[in-house]
Amino acid sequence: MHLHDVWFVLIAVLWTGYFFLEGFDFGIGILTKLLARDRPERRVLINTIGPVWDGNEVWLLTAGGATFAAFPDWYATLFSGFYLPLLVILVCLIVRGVAFEYRAKRPEENWQRNWEHAIFWTSLIPAFLWGVAFGNIVRGVKIDQHFEYVGSVWDLLNPYALLGGLVTLTLFTFHGAVFTALKTVGHIRVRARKLALRVGLVAAVVALAFLLWTQAHSGNGRSLVALIAAVAALVAALAANQAGREGWSFALSGLTIVAAVAMLFLSLFPNVMPSTLNADWSLTVTNASSTPYTLKIMTWCAAIATPLVMLYQGWTYWVFRKRIGTQHIADIAH
Amino acid sequence: MELALAPETLARWQFGITTVYHFLFVPLTISLAALTAGLQTAWVRTEKEKYLRATKFWGKLFLINIAMGVVTGIVQEFQFGMNWSDYSRFVGDIFGAPLAFEALIAFFFESTFIGLWIFGWDKLPKKIHLACIWMVSIGTILSAYFILAANSWMQHPVGYKIDKARGRAELTDFWAVLTQNTALSQAFHTLTAAFLTGGAFMVGISAYHLARKKHIREMKTTLRLGLITVVIAGMLTAISGDTLGKVMYKQQPMKMASAEALWDGQKPAPFSIFAYGNVEKGHNTVAIEIPGLLSFLADDNFTSYVPGINDVNKAEQQKFGPGDYRPNIPVAFWGFRWMIGFGMASFAIGLAGLWLTRKKFMLPRHLRVGEDEVPHLVLFKNQALGSKLSPWYWRIATWTMAFPLIANSWGWIFTETGRQPWVVYGVLQTRDAVSPGVSQAEVLTSMIVFTSLYAILAVVEVKLLAKYIKAGPPELTEADLNPPTKIGGDTRDADKPMAFSY
């Protein structure tokens, strides 16, 4: 196995980590309108991810930085090509971070409500757009012989990619609902389970359609295995949710995301960004990658740092393992 | 009009705006993390309540600030690819690695432990909670180091070769990139300036309260901590700036010459206090100068030769082909002066403050004050400043908060524009670095979006800071004084509200 293959896998791992973790963060944000009935319940939801959302988002920064270092051409083509959707995502992530931190810093009704609206929209929009982006990456876009994206922003909004957007949107919402059931007590926990069933069924239908389409368009034997794993995990997550096994349900909805992302990357390999204009102009793990020397240094760094990160991030979840209910939220704003 | 709005120009403006804005928060984050950690350490060790109240107060300001630093940092990570895709392709093999290191090692560290610190007051035993803020502090410093190593490579590329076939620069020695003298001196200078910034912030806010005779006990402590930080960091900033200047003189003579508007090489070369020149003709019409000082700054020798702008321009034309290799001279010249002027002004105000508020050993008995009294400002041996002058010192000390922020901004504007037309000195020009596929409309949109969003957020942030600054340190609660003994919190009362919630 070449180092650039290793880095293809590592970047897949980083994106998987990002979607697994920020997936339920986005879901929580969406549920502030879908599930919460009043301000205390909204605060319960926000506080389930309070200590961890920032660390979760770093998976994205790391995926971005690692792509820059390991596959500079992939980074360059992707980020300059998907310019406007990325701009929207960046704006959302900026506003969202500030919204979490500033919302409770003033007691005024208006202030808090505005930031709550912001949390909802800035969670919903990226949850959708990441699916659109990955749909386009897997399907391929108009890339010329200089690795430049030559399509327009409208080309990115094709039916397949939009369906991909719906998949991430519904899957993340489901993931968030299951997370809520696991992390809260009281009424909201019961309602989260009920909502998880409904959202999960929609997610199952949309995801199945999208993954089958992917399989038909660019799949292979290995991606088929991942597809089956994703669908099976989603069905099992729904069943666990119905049985009230919240921990299992969350692990399985997470597994669904892992398997679905794995399927996308397996369909992609050895390309990293296929060209729809000419197969020779596709970016691949070989023609887009850095030198073996750079990859070797990066491999050492990742081999040491990644397990440590997982260890101390995991520890954070353990520290904040207690369920939260409305009774735990103090009245006064800080 | 067409030229003014060329995608390259827009992309440069966007980079300038977003970077300077981001760097308003960075130095405060770096220094306030450590200063807050210091205050919390004092609380854990002495159990004096004033330290805990101070920790909570400065910690809050730190959090309001770091939130902005974090979110504006996301843009920094991605705009290389968005606006500068040819740069990314050309240097990714080298430049990407420190960025990835920064994310993997520093960002994860900072973001995870900041979450633990914010929410951990009633979930972690005292010492573990304290360790979290120190972890955050280490994270901020590591982060600064990696990104500065990356920037230093743009100032002075080392440890690479050019692969002509693939048309890119390739890494040959990562250790050289991380440890070259440019990176070391730039990190030293930036970190000391960061502490000058945080120290001045602390001095300013403490002075604001002391002038109003409020929260005296806490504010006296932090005034002192701030003043000491300003004086030590100010001194080190000057020393590191001098080191960096000498490195720059060797590695980027054009930048040094531009900083001085030294058009033609001189031996010895003077330091210019004021200059007004004609860029077209390449000379100054007015110049006030200190003889020999530039030679000393550049080379430690009052008589050394320092090449001028016209000399370096000619040399670079011979080396790299026809073209204009001069940066924007007025920006470099004045940027350099604003940086030094504002930075050193806050150092001087800090030094004055440290003398004026000196403690009992050096004061006659009648000028000493108790723990709950505002210190007298004692200029001469036996006499305090009167009721006219004292408020002025407090006022100036409050204003000094802004000085290092201005100095930092000009420092970056100077060092980045002073490198132009190069994006990587001597290797890649800025005009060859932009994204060829990104349209004018797209860059314009993103520049307008970021600028307006940042402007709105600046208003929100400053108002919020002002609210919490005016409110002063919070009253302590039972929970604050009885931290948990077990990780995850004590289980005495399952329905007890959280000590902190969003």
C-alpha cells in the first residue's frame, strides 16, 4: 500500500469523524425548532453539545488541513471549484459558533431568540450542503486538463447531489434525535425517540435511493458491502430506538454514517475528484498527492496525534456523561 | 475600475481584511489563556477568593474573545484553496504540513480543553479543571508556532526544491522549515507581542475600574499582573523585533529598505523618523533622520552598508527578469512606524504605571494603602500625583488597551505587504498565486459577505465585552467555593442545576 493510499484512507477517516460528530451537532441545531417546545427545552438541547461542539468541528479543519498537505491539488480544485457553496458553509459555521457562545450571555428575550434562529439555520444549511458537496465529488464535476473546475455553481445543484444533501440532512437530524434520547431526561427524551422513528424512516428511504444511485453510477464490490452495512445499521438503529436501547441506537446511527461515508470514498477510489469532461483529467490519489517525504512526516504525526485526540475527546464525553433535563438549566443567564 | 477590481486585487483585500481581523483576537487569546490560567493557579494555591473572582471575570472576557478567534480562523484555513488555488497547488507539499500539524496537534487540544474548562467547574476536581486551562494555553502557543513556521517559509523559503515537471515546490527538509531562524524569531516576536497585548488589555480594564474605585481588591491584583506582563513582554518584543529585523535585513533586504524609505544604499545608513517621498522618481523629498541607526538595527554595526530600494530592485531585476520588485513603500514605511510607535507607547505607559503604583518598600508610610484602597500614583519620592493628574494616568492606561492591537495589525500589514510582489519570497509572485477559475463576481461576493459579517460581529462582540467589563467580577456562589472531588461531578443532588450552561 502506497502512502498516498494511506492518506486517502486517513482523509476518509477525518471526514467520517467529522460527520459522525458534527452530524449530531447539526441534528441538535435542527431539533431546536423541530423538537424543543420552549426555551428551557431548547437550552437543554444546546447544552447536550455545549462542551463538545467546538472539538467536533476541528475534525473539519483537520480534514481540510490534511487534504491541503496530502493532496494539494484536490484541496485547490475542490475549494476554488465549490466556491459559493463553501462560502455559505463558512458563513454558517462562523455565525453558528458565535451563536452558541453568545446566546446565553445576555438575558434579553430578543437577543436569545435571534441566536436560536441562527443556530437552527446555520445547522440546517451546512447539514444539507455537505451532502451536496460530497454528491458532486463522487459523481464527478467538470474539471479541465489543468485541474480547474470549469462548471458553474448551477452544475453543482444537480438532482443526484441534491439528493445527497437530503441524505445528510435527514441522517444528521436522525443522529441528533437519537443523541438527544441518549443525553436528556424528561419529556424531551420520550419525544426525541418518537421523532427519531419518523425522521429515521425518511432518512432510510432517501439514503437507500442515494446509495443505490451511487452504486449504479460509480460503485464496485467493496462499496456494495459498505452500502449493505449502512442500510443494515440504519434499520438496526431504528429497531434499537423502538426498543428503547438508546446507547445502541446512537452507536448504530453513528455506524450508518461511518458506512455511508465509507461507501462514498470506496466508490471514489482511486480518484479523488473525477472529471466528467475527460477521464484523463480526473484528480487521482497519484496525480494530486504530495511527495512521499511529506506524506511520511504527516503519517508519523497522524499516527501519534490521532489516537491521543480520540482518547482525550472520548474522555470529555465521559466527563459530561450525565443526562440533562430542564431542571439542570439555571434560570439566570450568565 | 477594471484593474482596481481585478480578482487578484480583491483576493488580496479579502486576505488582508480577514487576516487582520482574525489577528485582533489571536494575541488576546494566546495571552489571556495564560494570564487566566495564572490567576486560577493563584486561586488553587492560595484559596484567596479575589483570585477566583478575577479568574471568572477574565475567563469570561477570554471566552467572548476566543469565540471570535475560533470562527474567523476557519476562514483562514479554507481561503487558501478558495482564492489562492494556484498558490495551494504550488506550495501545498510544504505549506500544508504545518497547517495539518496545527489542526491535529493544537486545534484539537485547544477546542477540547476549552469545552472542559467552560463546562467543567462543577464536573472536575479543582486541579484537573486548572490543568484544562493550561492545556488550552499550550494549545494556543503551539498553534501560533506552526502557523508562523508556515508564514516564515513564505518570507524565507528553506528545505525545498522545485519540481519543474510538476510545476511545484517540494519539501526536502521539514525540520529546516520548523526551526529556521525566521520561524524562531518570528514566533518569539509574535508571542511576546501577544503578551504585550493581553497585558495592556488587563491594565486598561483594571485602570478603568480603579479610576471608579470599584472592585478594588481584584483590580489591584490584575493591574499589577498586567503591568508586569506589559513591561516584560514589551521589553522582549523590542528585543525580538530587533532580532527579526536583522534576520529580515539579510533575507529580505527590500523589506528593510522599504521600511526606511532608503532609496539608495548608504554606508552608514540612517534611521528615518519622518519621510515624504516620490515613489515614481525613487527618492524622498523630505526626510528627518538619525545617522547610522539603521546600520546598527540591520547589522549591529553603526557603519555597515545597507542597500537601498533602487539597488535591490535592480539586483532582483537581474536575477528574476524585468519587473518592478518594490512593495508599496508608504505602507511599509508607515506600517513599520505605527507598529513600533504603538507597541512601545504601551510599553512606556506600563513602565510608568509600574513605577507610579510601586509597593510599600519604596514608599513613605503616609502614601501606603490598605488592600481595599486604590493605590496612590506616586511620581516623586514623597508626593502623589494630584487630583488633576491622577485621573489622566488612569485614562491613558485605559486607552493603552488598544495600542498593541493597532501595533499588531500594522506589523502584519507591514511584513505581508513588504514582501510583495512575492507571495513566497523569490519563488512565487502573488499574481501567479490566485485561483484562475474563480470569477471576479465570486471573489467580490465573498469579500463583501465576509467584510459585512465581520463588521456586524465586531459590533456585537465589543458591546458584549463592554457589558461584562463594566459588570466587573461576579459574586461567588456556594458551588464555586465547593468544587467537586470526583470527575463527572459529585452525585449529592441529581437535579442540581449546572454551574454553567449555555
